[in-house]
Amino acid sequence: MKNLPKNLLFLLLVGTVGGLLFSCSTKKSSENDTDKLKLVLIQYNDSPLSELSHEGILKGMKQAGYTVGEDFTLKEENAQGDIATLNLIVDGVLNARPDLIFVTSTPTLQMVAKKIKNIPVVFTVVADPIAAGAGTSFTEHLPNITGISTLGDYEGMIKQLKTILPDVKKIGTLFTPGEVNSVNNMNDLKKYANAAGIELITVPVNATSEITDATLALAGKRPEVICQVIDNLTSAAFSGIAKIAEEQKIPVFGFVSEQANQGAILVVSRNYSQAGMDAVRLAEKIFKGADPDTIPFEFVSKTDVLINTEAAAKYGLTLPGELLDDPDVIKVHSGENAK
């Protein structure tokens, strides 16, 4: 070494120090990547519900002090309503082994519950997690799964319906036989409607291509109101349902906040953005070391009532003062975003 020219010795020293610095930098970057929480969100399809839940999860992570890109990554997978695609997505996520999986919708939870056993899962926007196979009760459930139920407030809807139309005797809804949540929601609406002396007329629909004919068939049975229950298929197609109902002069009520600016006069909606935030609250317990098995399922913590007076006016309906004057009721005009 002592016989080397000074300039060559200097270059060797610089190269050695640079290599050490690069090695340290690479190691630090690798450690930072390891420290990030790797999260995945699996969605069944594109709908207002999936958008709101995604928004709520990101908002919840921010409120909990986690910065996207720095503290966590969130990869979203969407099956676009196709079960075969959903199956492939779940297999891919299982192989990727993220730190935690968020899932929305009943079909997604059903598949994840069957396939994923060793990765923590937190669901949201699922009406009945028990019917989806995630457990036998809110406290006795699969050991790696917990989450937030967004079971619709069907009792609350019937109360509001009777306030607006005290003499109503017959209402209608579409439902999707292939979705467990849709059948359960329809049965819950029927239970509370019948208890109030109201008949519920139902028409099944199995694909988006059937929506128009099914809505016309329902309208042909002349319900006084279409009170559309929640499911993946009809929620994504609600604006089409509302358009046909308007042409047939049948008022529409709904259960998803976005529907208040898509033609619904009254919406009694679980707050799906809040459901995403509630899911993060449960996930944070897991981040801090809690076992999902010890975390009971919960109901979403917020429900919204929304009215659209413009839509009511189209049908000649006068909304009662107690509803209009209630400070907790959200007033929405057509074309506005309701969340």
C-alpha cells in the first residue's frame, strides 16, 4: 500500500468510504421498508360503498398517526364483481403475506374466511358477518378475523317512512338471491315492515343486465314506495333503478348516503366512511399486539338520515316539519355529494 501513488491511494480510500456509505444507506432503506406496515384492501366491486370505505380507512390511518408511504403501504385489489377474479386475488394476497388485510363486502369476507387463516383480517361494509361464515357470534369468531358490521337500520327506515307516509300499505324492493347479505337485508326489511302493517313486495335480480326489467316488473306491482335494500349489485346500479322509478312515478328511499343525490327522497344510511375509520380502530389494536380473536365484532358507530326535498317535490310529497327541522338530518340537493 505504501508504494502506491498518492492519487491512486486517495481514490481507493474514497471508493472504500463511498462503498461503506452506500452499504449503510442501503441497509437503512431496507430497514425502513421492513418497518412499514404492509396492508391490503380487498374490494369485491366498484360502488359508492367501496369508495366510502376506502376513504374511511385512509382517514382512519391518518387520524391514528400513520402516514401513507412512510408508516404503511395500502395496496387495493378490486375483483370488479367477478368471483373468479376475487378467488385469484385472495390467493395472491395469501402468498404475499401482508401484515393485515382489510376486506369489504360479504362475498369478499366469505372467501377470505375460507382461505386465509394466519393473517389478521379486519372487515367492514358487511351486513351480517355471522351469515358470511366469520363466526357464530360477535364474540365467538374465527381467530384471525374481526371487524365492523354495517347491518342496515331497517327499523329506523320504517319509522321514518311512516312519518312521511302515515297510511303507506305496500312497498317494494329488488334483491339479489346470490348475495347472502341481500337476502338477509330483504328479510330484515320485511320483518319491520310487516310489524308496522306494511306489505313488502320483492323481485329478484341476478345480474346488472336484469336491472331494467326487474325494476319495471317491480313497478308493475304498484308499490307506493320502492325502498331499496343494500347489496353489491343494486347499490352499483341504483341510479338506473331511481330513473325508472321516476318514470313510473314511484318514490324511492334508500340505505346508502350517495343515493340521496341519485333520486332517493329519504336515505337512512350507515356511515360507510365511518365504518372504514372504525375498522382502523380495531386494526390499530392488532398493530399494537392484540390478537384478533380477543377483539369482538362491532356495529358501525354512526348512522345518517338524509333527505332530498327536490326529489320529494317531484312526487308531490311534503316532508314533515319534524324531519325538516331536525338538526341531525342532512339536507341534500340533487347533484351534491352525500357522504
